[in-house]
Amino acid sequence: MKAKTFYAKNFNFDNASKDQIIFLAVSGLIIFLAKATYELYLHNPAFHMFIQSKGIFL
């Protein structure tokens, strides 16, 4: 079976609507911020205690 090649130059968003592109960008940003915040929560005891003092236990 021959592997299909993917050329990034030829990739375009003609079939995707503007809303789908915005949704993809916003969801990626939200996931990145959530992961960064959780990483800070896990490795920073002061931030961990601050979050827990607000009554949020993750």
C-alpha cells in the first residue's frame, strides 16, 4: 500500500467555515491555558493552597 503524502503548501481552509476556524483556535487556547494552570497548581504549593482556600479542590 502506497503512503499518501501531505503537502502543507497545498492545505487550505476553503472547505472550513470561519466559525470552525475560530472554534479550533479558541478551543486550542483554552486547552493550553487549562494545562498551564493545572501544571502551576501541581508544582507550586503557594498557588495550590490559594486555590484550596477558595474552596476549589481539584
